[in-house]
Amino acid sequence: MALSAYIAKPNDPVFDNLDQSVSPGADFFKYANGGWLKRNPIPAAYSSWGIGNVVSEELRDRLKKINEDALAANAPKGTTTQKIGDFYFTGLDTVNIEKRGIDPLKAQLALIDQANDVPSILNAAAVLSTTGTRNVFGARVGQDAKNSAKMILQLGQAGLGLPNRDYYFKTDARTVKIRTDYTTNHLPTMLKLTGYDEQQAKAGAESIYRIEKFLADSSRKLEKLRDPYANYHKMTLAQLNALTPDVNWNTVFKAMELKPVDSVIVGQPEYYRALNTALKTFAAGDWKAYLRWKLIASYSPYLTKAVDDESFRFGGKVISGRKEQLPRWKRVLDTENGLMGEALGFLFVKEYFPVTAKRRYTDMVEAIRQAYREHIAKLDWMTPETKQKALVKLNAIHPKVGYPDKWKDFSTLVMDRESYAGNVMRARHWAYLVNINKLGKPVDHTEWGMTPQTYNASYSPSNNEITLPAAQFTIPGVKDSEVDDAVAYGYVAASTIGHEITHGFDDEGRQFDAKGNLKTWWTPTDSVRFTKRANMLADQFSSYVVLDSLHVNGKASLGENIADLGGIVLGIDAFKKTKQYKEGKLINGLTPMQRFFLGYALGWLGQERDEALANQILTDVHAPGFLRVNGPFSDVPEFYEAFHIKKGDKMWLDPAKRVKIW
């Protein structure tokens, strides 16, 4: 081979991570990422550690500088800089936090204490929900799935304290241990921190658990929440009141500060029937304990060390396996990011996301879209009628790349240096009002649901749009201009852009049309053919054992697995049109296609503690990262060719069992 066909590249984000003691055909994820994983064990403060964490650490350092500059600026009252600086100040002011104790919750606790009958209990629950205390009402304003131009009130199942309904019923040793700690240790301790004595706390914990288990029994399982038709029940206010005769929704909605409501979408009616029964079954004292628990749990990170420590002990250690808390400044930044992230994002992108990067990934979206057009045209299982409508939907997908063109207005948000919990409460109420004030208004398609500094991406079926924040394109320690197309197409085009676009055509997203409405647009024959292929993928993933006897939930994770596989095959075809692929030069001994697959695997680089892995299997629609690499790669012909995978290798899947959808 001529020397010109080989490039030695320092600081190579894929070559440097390899574990060449592992065969690509045995475990590609370990081959691709094993070197890095060996050098980077999970830090004590984390339940998992990987590329997302490393990017987040870089982002935190940048946001810390923004906050410290704001803190020192002495900016005029009402400016974004003043609000950022004051929030950061109160979050770090632990002396004042300890001095105030749980006083920031005084008004809410008084409201709970005065609740002695069903109407006053419902009133307290409604008022608490306006400042972010999640309880029995899973209420939000969002797009009507069958009329995506309309914003409508939606009610979903809620009310639980454990991660999801399965934690109340599973009998394996791990879940039983968590449940026992919750009922005999965590709940009583948290109640005592609200002012209950020993006896009250013990009795209150029993009441809370009985209420939650009762509600959990009528809550749907993870996979059942993914059927958009089964979770769509539009009702008039009169029908809603008939569903729950002991709940006066007119009064509840007024307490929630909502405008007059004429109709509502109820996701899971059986949950609200159970809530109606629970209101009559459990005494006022039981409900008071429940609401106290919900309040203290919701605000625990912003209160005294004793409250924060117990919340972390259970949620961080028992549930997630973390050994210690993050440093306080990081926790404060994460909270601030969640509450006023776009205010930070405006400052972030000016300094850290060049126009050239935005242009590169905007062009990449169109490369993936074109690859998808070509895939649809070649499908042998889809009729021309459905193909035409699929192309209409594909062409209508709107990409949001990097950062918003129109930024959120934070002018009405008030921040001061009096109380950390008070600042959080006001920010939550502000965000709540922003959401409910959308009721009855046109959909704002310029609004982003993510901040530019978020390491994630999304697809919205109701808007038929993808959101690709600036941070998602980051590879730690490498400038965007230094990342070759092979790695970029694997890391971004396949695992992010192609993935999100394919969500528009996964088992759930395909049920929405080009305008974002839940509407049948497939022929019955094509739906059957699609479902047959999708079920093959669900079965493939359900066969994977993750931990002990825990298998992946192939049905719950099906949408993500379809999107992963779709993203990979689209990314490959888009990459094949690039100059790098056509020239075929080796970089650090790796072919362009090998680097593509390694770039994709880089996006899932990471490892989890067993506790976090077990929790993910029960609560998350995503398969573990290593299976998001090994699983779909086993279905892709180019992978077999690039790494010479042969029969007998663990990564080998018999051709008849390989899934091909898009």
C-alpha cells in the first residue's frame, strides 16, 4: 500500500479507545471502547460514567465560568446576568440554607395541615403542583395528538414515590431490598425531617406506601405507555367529572391556575378511577402524610444537609449505586440548567459553538434525509401508496440544529439572594405558568424543548421535528474541525440525526402523519409487514440478558432500537457519498468504514453500576449502551464486511434472523 493511503493521526478519538485484546467479532462494544473503560472507572459520585459525563464535565466548567462572571458582575436588577448570579449565590450559601431549615416550605406545609376532607386535600395537591411538587395529578398542557395545531390539557398517571409501578410488585431480591428500605427507613426519616415525631413518621410511612401501592396497581406498565391510541382518551369536562365523581375538576383546575377548561385528554382513565376510590378509601391523615412526603421529596436538594443527605442516600446510593454526592457547585449548576437553561445557553453558544459547526450538521441532516428517500424508494415490503405518504412526512421533518433562532424571555422571572429553595420555587412556578398559558394558543414552532448545552437530542411526533442541541455534537478533547467525516457520520449522522429522524417512522412515531396528527396513513398490508419486522427486533433484544436474570424489555425499548438500526443504515449510505469514503485512505490503520462504526460506538461509550443498570431495565425505554452497539450492528451487512465477522463469532447473527426495516 502506498504511503499516501495511510494517515497517522494523533489524538484520535476512536483509535485511542480501542481494546485490541478483544476481537470485534466477540464483543464489538468492548473492542471499540474497552481501552477507555479500563482507564476510566466510574467515579464515586456517579452511577455511570461515559462520554456523556465527560462532555457534561466540560460543559459544567464552561457554565461555571459564566456563573462566576455573573456573580462578580453586580449587574442591574432584572437582567439575565443578575438572575444567574443570584441563583448561583443562594445555591452555594449553605450557611443561610441551614439557618432557614424547612421554613421555605412553611406556607405549603400549613396548607397540607389544614386539609381535613377530600376537597381540601385536592386543593392542597393542586396548589402544590403549581410549584413543581409532583403528586396525584399528572397534568400538563401539550399538543393534541389528533389535532397537533391545538394545545390542550393532558392528564397522565402519576403519584408514585418509587421509580415506577413495577417496584411495588416485583419479588426479586434486589427489588424487595429497595422496597424494604423505602418503607422502613427512607419514608419515616423524611417525614421526621418535616417535623413528625417517631410515631407519626412510622404511621405516615405506612399510609404513604398503602396509597402509592393502591395507585400503582392501576398504573400501566412501561411498554403499555408507548401505544399512542391506547393512551388517548379525549373527554369533555363533564365526562371527566363523571369518570371521577368525587373530584370536582372545575375547582381543581382553578386551584391549578388554569384558564377555563372545556376538554382534556386522559392518558390512563383507570388510574384516575383508582384515584377517585383512593380519596374515599384513605383517611385525611393518610393523605396529609402523603402530601408532606411529596413536598419534602420535591425540595430535598435545596434544603438542609440532613434532608439532602437522606434524599441522596436512597435515590443516589440505594437506587443508583452512587457512592457520594457531586460537589455542591455542580449540583447547583445542574439545577440552574434545568430551570433557566436557555438563559445560560444564550451565553454558551456565543462563546463555544461556531457557525461552521452549525452549517456542517445542518448539511448532514439533509444528507441523511436524502439517504432515507433512497431507502424508502427501494423498500420491497412497502406499497407505492404508503411510500408516497412516507416521503411527504420525511420531507416535512423540521430540523432544529445547535440553538434556537428565538430565545425564551425570562424577564418576568424573579431571582434574589434570600433563599435557594425560594428561587427554585419561583423558577418552577414561572415554568409552570409558561406551560399552562399555552392552553388554547397556537403552537409555537420556534420554541425549543432542550437547551443548546444539553447532551441529548429528540424527535417530536406532534411537531414532526428533530432537535439537535449544540452540545450533542461534542467529542471531548477534540475540536469539531479535527473530526474526520467517518467518525462524524457514525457519531452524529447515524447515532443522533438518523436515529431521531427514524423515530418518525418507528412503531410509535409512524402512527403520526406529516402534520403531527395521530392518524392512520399506512395501508393495512404495510402495517402488518412493518409489525412483523419490528417484532423480530423486539424478540432479538428480549433475548439479551443484562444482569442476573434481567432481560432487556424488547417491547418497551422497541422504538429506540428501531431508531438505532435505522440511524446506522442511513448513516452508512450517507457516508458512502463522502470524499473520505471514496478515497478509502487508512487513518491509524483503520478503513473509513471501520472508523464509521467506531464513531457510532463512541456515542455509547460508558459503563453503569449494577444498581443503575437494574433500574434502567425497569424504568427506561432505552436498552443499555453496550447493546445499542452490539445489538443493531449484528443486523447490518456492512459491519460484517468491515470487521470480517464470521459464523461462530458471538456478534454473528444468522442471515435469516437479521432485521431489516428501513
